[in-house]
Amino acid sequence: MMQVNTIVDLLNSLPERYKNREVVAGKKNGKWITYSAEQFRENVDLLSLGLIQLGIGKHDRVANMSPNRPEWNFVDFAILQIDATHVPLYPTLAENDLKFILNDAEVKVLFVANLELYDKVQRVRSEVPSLTSVYTYDDVVGANSWEQVKQLGKKGDRSKLKEWNAMVTPDDLVTLIYTSGTTGNPKGVMLTHSNLASNVLACQKICPQGTSKALSFLPLSHIFERMVVYMYMSIGVSIYYAESIDTISANLAEVKPDCFSTVPRLLEKVYDRIVAKGTALTGVKKSLFFWALDLGLKFENDGKNGWWYEQQLKIARKLIFSKWKEALGGNVKAIVSGGAALQERLARVFSGAGIPVLEGYGLTETSPVIAVNTLEPDGHCFGSVGKVIDGVQVKIAEDGEILCKGPNVMKGYYNRPDLTAEAITDGWFHTGDIGVMIDGKYLKITDRKKEMFKTAGGKYIAPQVIENKFKESIFIEQIMVIGENQRFPSALIVPAFSALKDWCERHNITCSSNAELVKLPEVIDKYQREVTRYNEAFGKWEQIKKFEVLNKEWSIDGGELTPKLSLKRKIILEKNKAVVDRIYAQTEQVAV
């Protein structure tokens, strides 16, 4: 295992691990463009020298707003090796948040991907006095190109880069990552080289033996994928960037990766598509499909189901599950899931299919991983986020909150010592999540502390647990449980419109719009049956008593979701005030 004290150590050791192989690859004009360790380093060094020419020095802030592409990595390492600080920005940021971050971090130079993002920056640029230069990765008329920074770099003295490298210490800032949160202005999380290096080393065991190629599509602007990419680099895994979320299926087929990281929502969609295809089968093929699916849903690790189950599973994998694997490129040895709670049934069925899904847990403030499931013996427990990683401590506070201490815990919130003092007590970071330990060694997350609420009857409701269960329905795309200080919990439900329309078609139900569709008595009745079915998993006080079916999906652009796809509950409540008022207008009619 290589020693990583700073992220710059990764850069300096790339040639050792990528002999005659590509480090990263991205697609341009329909063709994969790959970069060797030497080409990678050449781009990074020229950009570093160019940034120095632009006056960027130690601890200055440089921002980067782009979807995943090799240029993102080049700029990242170029910033880090001259001991400046990288401020990654979500491409989906609203203009007011963009302006706040650029000003709060006092960003001097900004790289953006394309015309759309360049225009977004131009609209706020006059209100950001620190910003001296903006460069684009795509050719944009009237804009400066990132290639110009490289040209500037050719005038620099490359021998000086070793001196800059030597200035970087483990305690220096790697990055300022602004977490959107669900209320208020974004907070700048300060992560050091030591924070990230410790996480990279502790997480290397996630990758199965023989992993050589990965597909990346989660945003590098989020710490989860960024740390995973550093981890890939530390063990010599080639990284291919998907063109977009919409091309993942095609890119999986082209790249045939050994592993990739994802968020539960994408896995849910893959599973729902698979089940929809199975439902459309007939006769023996349909029977075989659902026999295999049922086997997969009962999967236990380490052969715990017994010899007869394992024999059946071999047959199911050959006849049915091999097609699942093929749809993911054919070579997938593991999928890492993070960012939100993963439904246990998904982890079981994919693992049963021979495609292990390893759920992990952490926050931006913890660089990010606190715990993760692995393929090591005794390293995996369904329904949990795995064992706490090496070097990190976790304890459960009296109120159930998960506290974390270790080298992965952030330096603090930038310019906010008050919030830092609230979040970290005696070195223990307060995660805001509620959890328990299973068998004394596996961490299980039960809810967000701030999202739990109490009904008028004094009963506590953990909304995420209920929401996660209800999303097992192929007809429910999104759901938010409500009912704080009310007599009972209710729900706002966003349908999975494609599945709902298929159902309507099979039942000869027609309508002209989603708004009309969600009002049809047959559709309301269908969702009542789904609610009744999933309510069975909960105590009477937790069960959804009333619900409303909404006609529009929540989105980042619409303001209802954070870039991490978490619900902005306050915003959703405000936007649906009339609906919520209607739900609770006649509470006396509902038995609780």
C-alpha cells in the first residue's frame, strides 16, 4: 500500500501505477480520448505554471464548475500542487448561491465547462469583485479558453514546481466545499490534505481484487465521487467519465467497468426497469424471471441460506441474472452506493444476482466516509452501512445521534467559527443522523435528527424510514412524509409516471396530461392500495392516514432538491401549502 500524506503524493506517484495504461478518459465528438500518466502530468504542470503566472499563490481560491471530464482532474491537481485551494461548484447551482460562494470564498480564477455555465457566471460577475479571470473548457465565442492558461504555463519555470510541491503540508486545505443544506446560505466545509488522504487509504479495501477500470458519473463537485476517484488513482484504476446521466447505459456497455459508485435513486430506476421487463414476459420465461427475483430478494452473505439455495442461485445467475450483469457492461465486480439510504431489498437482490452493492455512509464534513460495507469476510451486513473505517471512532449519543472522531473530520466551516463550535465538541463531530450499532460492529442509520418530528399526540415519526419503504413501490418516484404537530402523518407522493402510464394503458385508462392523470378516481384508488400495502410495515401511529398525489416531479432546478438529491422539506411544504392545508382541513374524519 502506497503512503499518501497529501493528495499531491497521488499525482507524483501516478507513473508507478499506470504504466502503459490510461489514468482518465472522456468522450469528445463520439470518441473516447484517453490520457496516460505522462499526458495527465503534462496538463497539470502547465496549468499550475499558468495559474502562477495569473498571480495565484498559496491558499488562494480557484473554482471549478463543470460536469465530470478529465479537465476537471487536471485543474484540481494543478490547484493543489501549488498549495492553492480548490472550490468545486455544482453546475446546477442557483445564481444567488453561486454569487454567495464566489464572494464568501473570494475566488480569484474560475473554470467553467461550457457556454451555459459561462453565461450564468457572467450574470453575477459584476457582483464578485475578487474574480479576475474566467476560463472555459469548451470553445465559447468571446470567452477565454483553459488552453490559454496552459499556454501561459509554457512561459513558467517547471523546475520551480518541485519547490511548490514541497510547500504542501498535510494540514493545508485541499478544498472548500459548500454544502447546500436545506435552509439558509451554503456552508464552506474546510477539508485538508490529511482529511482526504486518510479517507483514501481507509477506503481502498472497497475495490475488489482485479479492479482495473471504473465508470464515473456522480458529480466530482461532491466529495463522495471526488474521494472515490482519488482512491481509484491510489490503486491504479483507470477512470472513464460518462458523457451524462442519460448515457450511463450506453457508456457501461462501451467501457465494461469493474466497478462504479452510484446513488440509490439510480439503482432503484435500474431495478424498476428490470422488473418492468420481467412483468412484460409471458409463460415459462415470466415464471423463471420471478422465481429468480424471489431468490435474489432472500439472498444472505457467506452461504447462510444453505446448500440447496446456493444450487438454485447458480441456476438463476446463469439463466436470468447474467442478463442483469450484461446490462451493466458484463464485468461489474462491485457497486458502491452512498449519498442516501439504500433500500435493503436492492442490496440483497443485486448481491444475489452476483453484483454486490456496498453501501457506505458519511458526510462532506467527514471527507466523506465514516463506515462502509466491504467484500472482506464478515465485512458486509444488509440493512447497515457497514463497519466504521480504520482510524475513525463512532459513538451513539444519549439521544441516538451518531458522533464521529478521527483524521477524516473537517477543519471547520469557513468564516463560521460559531457553526464549527456547534458541530464539533471535544473533537467529536455531530453528524445530525440517528443510528444504532448492529451486533456491536455494523452501523445502521435510522433517520436524520432534524427531520424527525412529533405528532400532536406526542409520537415521534422518522420520515426517512417510511419514505424509503414506500419507494419500494414501482409506482412511487418520490415521497415526503409530513405531519409535525398534526394528529397523524400524511404524505405527498410524486408518481413514477412511466410505470403509472403503463398501468393506465393496461387498464384502458386515458388522459391528456399528468395534472389530469393524478386526479382520476382509478389512479387515486391505485395509490390508496399502495399506501395500504406499505403501511403494514409500521406501527399504527406511523401509518400514512391521508395522501395527495402530485403532478410534477421535484427537481434541483425547481428548488425542491439539493444537488445531492435530498429533499428540501421546507421548500416542498411551502410550495404545497394549499395541498397540506387540504389534507388536514378535516382531520376529525380520520381515525388515529
